Amino acid sequence: TAGSGKSRVLRVLFAALHGAGASPRAIAHASDLDAVDDGAVVLIDDAHLYADELLQNVATRLREGTLTVLLSTRPDPASAVLRGLLEEIERHQPPLLLGNVSASDVAASLGGALSPATKACVATMLEATGGLAWLTGEALVLHGDVACDGRCDHAEIARSLYDLVSHRIDSLDPSVRRQVEALCLDER
């Protein structure tokens, strides 16, 4: 789903692989794959946006055992080639599915037990963000300090989140934006 953190997870994996001495390759075009050595780890972000030619070439190299593939895609992709690639990947490893963020997810990322003030703050942020991964991540960045002493400005964080969401909506194709706005205002 859009905003679930797929791209962020791939960036973290890319950095971790690189830090461990691997040479991961991010690819976006069929020609990029030609330069990838056998045994390489390939990362493809938003695979649902790529041409079937690239995805077919990746699937072929995966079946040949010459690539390890990490990719992100939206659920239920339209491309039969991408669905086939996903099935091939899932034969070897179950998928990692990203969804909404919970209070326990935030607590785990902050190191475990939270103070009562921090729990209340996290609950307020999750209520404001609906648990959407990208928006919750932004809220945590806006909050700043890991521990909350109860004196943070939740109203300012909410205004900043409003601005972020407004910016995302404003950057949509005008016809999609009008549809989103109509749905939000229940003007179907």
C-alpha cells in the first residue's frame, strides 16, 4: 500500500547489505540488469511501475540462480509477469508484508518500555496518523526526542502533519485529487 514504508525498508536493507560488505545494486531499467554480476543482490523499488521486459529478465536470472532479489510492490499487482516473479521469490522465502504501525511497534523501535507520558504521546500520534507507516514516521521525526515528558506541542505536530498530507494531495494528478477531495467531503 502507498505509504506503508516499502521504499524506506529497501533503503535500510541496501545500507545494511553495503555495510556488511556486499555490493547490492538498485535497478530501474532493463539495461541496468546487464551490468549486474552473477551472485549479486538486486533491489527493485516499486516493481509494479516497471516494464514487463525488466521483470521478465529478473525472473529469468532468479530462476537461473544468478541473482538474489529484494523488491517492493503494491499488493495485487496487475502485471502477470510481476505476479510470476513474486511467486518465484516466495518459493524461496515468505514475503515481508508492511502494514500499519501499532503502539507496540513504536515501543519496540524506541527500545522497549515507555513512560506513561511517552505512551500517551504515542497514542496521540497514532490516533492522528491512523498508524500509516509514512505518516507515523514523520510524526516521530517531528516529535524529536525519543522520550516524551508530556510537554511536546501536539498541536504543532498535528499542523505539520496536516501540511504534509495536504502537500501529498496537492501533488496528485488533478482528476485524482478531485476524487480524493470529494470522498473526504462525502460528495460522491
